[in-house]
Amino acid sequence: MTADHLSYKRATTVSLVGLAIQVVFALVFLVYSRLGADSAALTGALAMLLGLPIWVALAVVFHQHRLERLEAMEQEAYRASAAAQASVFQESGATLADEQPHARRLAALHKWFLPVVSLLVAGGYVGLGVVRFSQSRGLLGDEAAFTPPSQTGWAISIGVGIAILGFIFARFVAGMAKQKVWDLLHAGSGAAVACSLIGAAQVLAHFFYVAVKNPVLLKWVGPGLAAGMIALGGEMLLNLVLNLYRPRKAGEFPRPAFDSRVLAFVAAPDRLAQSISDAINYQFGFNVSATWFYRLLARSVASLLVLGVLTVWLLSVFTVVQPYERGLLLRNGRFVKEVGPGLLIDWPWPWARVERFPASAVNELEVGTPRPSRDGPILWTNQHTAEEKFLLVRASVGADQAGAVGGGGSDDLSLLAVEIPIHYVVADLRKYKQLGQDGPGGRVDAIRQQILTATASGMVIRYMATLDESQVLGEERRQVAARIARLVQETFDSTLDAGVRVIFAGVAGVHPEQTVAPDFEGVVSADIKRLAAVETAQADAVRSLAEVVGDVDRARLINAELDELDALRTRRAEPSAVLAQEQKVNDLVVGAGGEAAVLIASARADRWQRYLGARSRAESSVGMIALYRAAPRPFRVARFLDAVREAASNARVWIVPTQGVRIRLNQEEQVPMVPGFGTSSGPESESK
């Protein structure tokens, strides 16, 4: 087809029509997503909106191509006219760029405008895809958080309409893009077929939900569309990079990066081989499909495909069971044997196949209350999780109440939240596989987990009812966990024959109900204070004993010997035995070197001091009596003079005449009374 202005005008019109159709598709999907509370439809609406810049860019470029063609026709007509032969025009300094402004603008659009639009569209697809995928990913593993959309009928109707109309329009645009002049419309056909795929995905997910009442596709369609947006944006970025290195001829315009090759293949499935050849030729810059190697490869491609498929099929005779796995060998659907890790060679698929399972991996069952779901400190007085499950246990009784209730326990019950993780491995894979063969949505493994959890929970509830709260909260927790592991294993073997082996059971996170937790903490606090007081008293006792006798062990030995001494005195034992025991205690106390030994040594020194002082005074008295008897009068005179000398040693002396003198002494001038003389004076006494 001739690349004239009429061809480009038609392409511009088709681009504007495609823009209007995609705007309607996006708005309809957006309105439905808001009214029907459909998160996947919102993702699809955003993907459709991101395709609008593609149609706008195509309309702008095709319009500029039309202007460039009109300008070229005017230039050609002008050059053929007589006016162009005038010398004044021949001498003008106008250049080709000045004479063709629309051609210059067209080159700028292909060089800058289309790459910038491609970069923005690709960034939008990747950015919004990541955001929507992260927002919808949390619904995949949480069934309770996902609510199926209520307007299923509207979703199917809208999806069918968009899928059909979008695909028809995409086929129409792709047919136009077969012409070289409309080659850019490949990008528009890709945008239209993307809307069709989004509508088809919506129809498939809702129809599957209506047919089998399983929302698995509804849960996955949102993340799937988001992942498709990310992949489409990545392809556009890759095309942008490849266009930088692609060789091209002078005057040739590159295909825009937002022209998705994948969507173009979907829009024209009947031309898949030709589209692949065109893509290869475009990327390498020459006609690769015309080379001898390509032709040879094209003639042998069927044989190569058959050989590849046959090789892949024959490889199915080899099965590798990993070290942590075990497998079930099935031939024609019948069980043959259980195989361990290693290489297994058997019949190819579908006659034989191996179902592998990570049997050596440790699996966990959560029995009792769930793990805490909140951040921060985990205390008895705050809520651990939104749905705590409590187990019934017997209430503990004190020692003073045990006799009143029969000496063994109480009829009262208590509620305790107990986390009981149970770990197990698969011991018999065949029995384990037979435990759950079917379930809603094909969730066989989840059904097995539920069966095992329910069985273990029933046993734990019955066993916990035989315990009291002190056993679960106290030091017997390890024994309780070991007992639970054994009982769970016995229950699995006797009731289910599940082929599993319990390797661990724990009793963790035990706490009472939140409203009574402060009372439990009060008891624990009082017990801690009691223990602290006992420890303080013991420390004081050790310190006192160490100060008294220097050594705690020696103090205990001395205390035992003192008890023995009291026993001897109580029994009125022989005086010699009592004396020997007293001496033994005395030797131990003195040998310890503490305060008791110091007191005993001080008492002994004081005794000898008093004894020797008294004896010295007694001997002095005997000597004085002998002197008195030998010379009574001189002895009395000497003793009198000694007393006067001793009394007057510190006295004040006044020398006065012997007659006619009167002396008055004030109280502060009086000499203190001399002991032994009996002279006293009051405050007003006088001496003459």
C-alpha cells in the first residue's frame, strides 16, 4: 500500500477509535470494581488505563506522518513549478530542514517522543504491578481474609463483552498492521488484545467459582494480572534497550518499545511463524529468514521438534529422589513400592510415575492456642492473639486445703491458654498419602494437616483435664510435654494409622485468662518476695556466723557440739564427760578465730588482771600489818604524813599573819574536798 496522507489519516482515525474503545473498557471495569468490591477488576482497570498512552502516541505519530506526506507533496509540486526555476529562489540559503519542518518534527517524534512514552508506560506497568501484587499477595495464604465478589453475574457479562469486542478489534487492527505503512498499529493491537485477555481472565475465574464453588482462581486472578503487568513492563524496557543496539538503515524508523511482541502474537495467532520471522528480521536489521541456515532449520524444524519431544519423554524414565524425600512408585495407577533417595529408572510416563514427598522434613502441628500475633512484650496481662483457645485444667489447692478436699485435688476448674507445637516426620509414606485423598480445591496436604491437628487436639484436651494448673505452670512442664508426645503418637497409631512419627512436643506460652492474670502475678510476686526474704535471712546468718566464728562450716560444727553439751547436761552425765565436752567446745571456738574467740581471750586477760591486782593488794596489806606490829606509832605518823602530802599536792596555800586577820573565800576559790578528811563547805561557807 502506498504511504500517502490518506493512509495515515485512516490510521489516525483507527488509533482514536481504539483510544475511545479502551477508555470505555477501562471505565466500565473501574466502575464495576468499585461497586462489586472486586480487587482483581481494579487491577485490570489500571492495566487498561496504562494502555491509553499507546493509542495517544500512535494517533499523534500517524497524524504527523500525514502532515509530513502533505508537506512532501507540496514540496514536490513546488519543485515541478516554474517559480522554482527563478534565480532569486536558487540563490536563497534555505536548507532542506527549513523547507520540511513537519519531516523534522516527525523524526523528533520517533527519536524522542516514542521512547519517552515507552519508558513511562513500562515504568507504570512495573510500578503499579508491584504495588498491586504486594497488596493482593497476602490474600493467597489467608482464606479468612478473602471475600469473593458479590456481583458475579455482572463480572461475567462485562468480562465476556470486553473479551469478545477487544479480540475482534485487536484482530482488525492486526490485519491493518500487516501493511508496511500501518506497521505501528501492532502496538495498538497488543493494547486491545490485553483488554481482551483481562476480560477473559475475569470470566474464567468467576465461571469456575460459580461452577465448583471454589474461589481459588478468584484469589489468583488479581496477583496474576499484577504479575502480567510486571512482565509486560519488563518486555517494554527490554525492547527499549534492544532498540539502542539494533542496526537500521538511513531513514528507517524503529518500532516503538511499547509494541509488545508477545501481545502481537496473541492478536494474530494465525501468523505466529511469520510474526516470529518478522521479529527476528527486525531485531537483526536484515532478512535473516532468507539465509540458507534459516531455511535449512525451517525445513528440519518439525523433525527437531519431534526429536526434542521424544527426548524429553524418554527422560521421564529417570527420577531423582532427593536426600530429604521419599517416593511412591506407581505403575498404571497401582502402587508398586516405596523408594528412598537416589536415582530410579523405570517405565516412562504415563505408564510409571513417582510421587515424591519431603518425608524427612520436619512438619509442625499447632495444638492449643495459636502463637502470639502481636509485636512487643508478651505478658499475661495483655492479649496475645485475636482468637485464643483455652484448655480446662483442675484448679490447684494449697497444703492446708488438701485434706479438706480429700487430700488429692479440687473439683474446681481453671482455664489456661497453652501453646503446644508438635513436630513430626513421615515414617510410612504410603499410609500418610492414604490419610487424605481428596479435599476442596485439591488441598490434600491441608486436609491431612487438619485431620492430624484435630486428632492431636482431642487427645490433648482429654489429657490436660487430668492435670492441675500448678503442674502445667510449674516445674513439671517438661514431663507433661513428654507425656503429650507419647500419647499423641499412640493416638495416631491406634486411630489413624497415619504413618507419622512424633519427634517433639512442647508446652510453651502457658498463661491464664487475661482478666485473672493479675491475681496470678500477685501470687508469684509474693512468692518471689518470700524467697528474697529467705535469701536475705540466710545471707545475714552466714555473715553473723562468719563474724562470730570466722567460718560457716565451723559454726555449724560448734553448734552441733553445743547441742551435744546440752544433751549431756540434760542427761546428768558424768562431770568429767561434761567438762571434756566444754573443753572441746572451748577449743573449737578459740581455734575459729572469730569474735567469740576474741571475747574469750579478753575475758581471760581481764580475769588474770583482776586476780593479780587483788593478790598484790593482799600481799601489800600483810606487809603493812607487819610494819604496824613492829612500830605502831612511827607507822601511823608516816601514814598520816603520806596522806597530808597526797592531799596537799594540788592545794592552794595562803601565807597570812597568825592574829587579827579575817579571810573570806568565794565558792569558785574553794579547794575541792580532800578525800579522807571529811571537810565540806557550802556556797556561803567561810573560813577564818
